[in-house]
Amino acid sequence: MIRVGVNGYGTIGKRVADAVEAQPDMTVAGVAKTQPNFEAHTAVELGYPMYTAIPERAPLFAEAGIETAGVVDELVADVDVMVDATPSGIGADNKSLYASYHTPAIFQGGEDAGVAETSFNARSNYDKARGADSVRVVSCNTTGLSRVVAPLEEEYGVEKVRATLVRRGGDPSQNTRGPINDILPNPIEIPSHHGPDVQTIFPGLSIDTMGLKVPATLMHVHALNVTLETDVTAAHVRQLLDEQSRIYVIPEGIGLDGAGKLKDFALDAGRPRGDLWENCLWGESIATEGRDLYLFQAIHQESDVVPENVDAIRAVTETAGATESIRRTNETLGVGLSGDPSGFGADQVEASRADD
Ligand code: NAD
């Protein structure tokens, strides 16, 4: 049983903790938090031992009626792997803590690539993380792009990727983020930093990215143009992408025409927190012209990296190979929508058509 600690129990940390706890070969040995807020109370209710990330704040937890198991150092000393899901930049500050106990650490995409021995996407470069002391699971956008690039590269060869990323302004709980009523080129500089981040997974890949931010919290949407090394048909690409367990090719006529309905679908289908771990890629959008491929996909920023963190844990502990780990993670969490998803019976499909 792999004992996992989670430092930083926010949007990503709480999801990773639940995903780890769901695995037959892993357990959450504890989570570390800076403050006894509502998420701390939920963690305790879920049975996760609570550690204080800032020792001087321990009395605040006691005042809030939260029993603590110790301070974060004790958690780091006790576990096989730490998952650092603290805000961007804090992971780098925590690196020496993990190293001082020789505890392998998994960082998140908000950290610079240099924080870890390797950047990670399970479908693309699992083996590079095997036995590593530190791994960075790339950001939500980079994860979404990598999952598409990997099969295209293997099957056809990729000459050039051009991607425009329409980015959500903030997560639903980030009430300090914006824009509220604007459309921002963000970052204004072209190409954006996302391309170089994808190159941490695919060194040498030719990729240019442009970013915008919009007043939405639900998902990101990517518009992709990939020039391949061989002529392709849309049908062939679609079949290839359909075979990828973490890509959901949205079927035509089902009424899933945007991020709002995708999120509704996830909630209707009983997904925890309405999470969509898969890239949600519109089948109808897959178009080709010679070697040029075009498509749209939506990425649920809060959850697509969650199965990747689980696989990264198996990679650093060398407890499973890529195929086995991905299979186990998918099966345990229920990752892998395909065709007409459960939750949408024929009647609902007809009803959604009638609404149009
Ligand atoms: P978050 O703000 O939702 O959660 C971070 C948590 O860490 C909060 O609970 C915060 O109180 C806590 N924290 C702050 N300082 C701490 C410290 N010193 N020690 C321990 N805990 C501390 O942030 P998030 O969105 O979960 O992001 C975490 C990481 O994941 C970042 O690197 C981010 O870039 C990356 N990421 C975020 C998203 C997303 O859409 N939210 C997607 C992919 C990757």
C-alpha cells in the first residue's frame, strides 16, 4: 500500500486526495492545510488525518474543533510520496522539505518546470518519471494538449501545432479573479507560455500557442490546428482519438454543445464535484485538409490533472508500468466516456434535438 501525503488541500489537492483514496494500492496518510476552513472540516469528515502546514497556526485548528495529527514535517517523514498541491510558487519553496526526508514529491503545473526532474503526462512520457525523486504534473491546458499530441505524433508524425486557448478567468471558487465583463488577450505576448510547457513533455515539438481569458469558470476551450506529416482523413483521426481512454469524443446530436452542458452532464451522471477528467473533444469539429487537422476541445481545468497525479504516484514508486497504471486509475475512478454517455438515454437525446 503506497502511503500518500497531500500538502495543499484546495481545488486540486482535495480531488487528488479522493482519487488516491479510491485506489486499491494507495492510501491517504494525511493532508496538510494552512487554515481550518470549510475544506479542512470536510477533510476531517472524510477521515483524512489533518496536519498543519504552518506549525504556529496549530491553535487555530484546535479553536475550530479540528484535531490535528501533527505538523507537515511529520507527514512528509511518514509517507512514501508527497503530492504538493499548494498555490503556484509555494511548491518550489517546499521542495527542500521533501528532499530533507528523501520523500519523492509530485508538484503541479503552476510550478516552473525546473522544480522537478521531469514534467509528466501519463499518456505521453510515463517512463521518464519512473523512480524519479520529483515530478511535475503539467498544467490543465498542457495535459489537455499532450493527450491529443501523443497519439497524433505516434500515428502520423506532427510537423507543427498551432493552438488558441480560450481560458476560463478563474475556478468557480476564485471570487477574486476576472475578467467580469471583458475578453482579454492573455498573455498578450505571442506565442504564449503554453507551447514551451508542452515542449517539457515533447522536446523538439514545433508548437505555437495563443491565449485569451474570458469571463467563465467552467472549462477552457482549445481551438487546434495541427499540421501532420502525412495526409489524413477526419474519420481516421476521429477513430484514433476515440480510442484514447482520456479523450471523450463528443458524439453529434447529443446536445453537448458547450462547456455548460458538459458540466451539467457530469453532474447528472453523478461525477464527483461534476468533474470531467477526460478531454471533451467535439467529434463534429474534427476536420482535415491534406495534412492539416482542425478541432475544438474543452478541458475541465479542476480535474483533468487528477488521474495524472495518481499515475505519477505509481511512476515514482515504480509500482506499475504506464498501461497498467492508466488502466487501474481509469477503472477505479470511472474515467473513459465513450459514445453516448450513460446519463443520456435515447429519450434525452431526442428531447435535446427537439429543443434545438
Ligand atoms: P488552490 O488555491 O485552490 O489550493 C491551494 C491550497 O493550498 C489552498 O487550500 C491553500 O490554502 C493551501 N496553501 C497555501 N499555502 C500553503 C502552504 N504553504 N502549505 C500548504 N498549503 C498551502 O490552488 P489550486 O487551484 O488547487 O492549485 C494548486 C496547484 O495546481 C497550482 O500549482 C496550480 O497552478 C495547479 N493547477 C491548478 C489548476 C486549476 O485549475 N485550479 C489546474 C491544474 C493545475
